Amino acid sequence: MTKADFVELVKKEGDYESKAAAEKAVKAFMNAVTAALVKKETVTLVGFGTFYTVEVTTKKGKIPGKNETYTKPAHTAPKFRFGKTIKDAVAK
């Protein structure tokens, strides 16, 4: 499903009058979650899931087929854990 398809689904499910209004709602949701994650806050939507961040340590590795190594620096990564309601709905 593309973003355009998702916006159309949000329009239908949310009973929005226009595609522009649904797209504005989707963008607002994405921006709000992004802003919270940048501050390293957790966003929990009961029954849906939890957006959170984790600290990833420095990683070293070898480039396959070459005698070279690389180092990936430590960074913060976004994660999402699905809630029970979604897990149960998909399992059916």
C-alpha cells in the first residue's frame, strides 16, 4: 500500500470530506510521532502499538569479498512494537 492508498483509506475510515483533509491528518500524525521520537520519548497508543527509540552501539564488520573493514558509529534507532489488538486481528 502506498502513502496515497493509505490516505484514501484514512479518508474513508475517518469519514473525511476531502483527500486533502485526510492527508493533513496523516501528516500531522507522522510529524507528531517524529517529534516525540527525536526527543527520545515513547508514544504508546493502547491496542495499536508503541513507538520508541533504542541506542545502537558501534558496530564493526568486514566487507564481503574484500580485505576491508568498516565501522558503523553508535546511533539512535526508531522502533515499533505492535499492540495485542493488532496482533490478534492479523492472526485471525
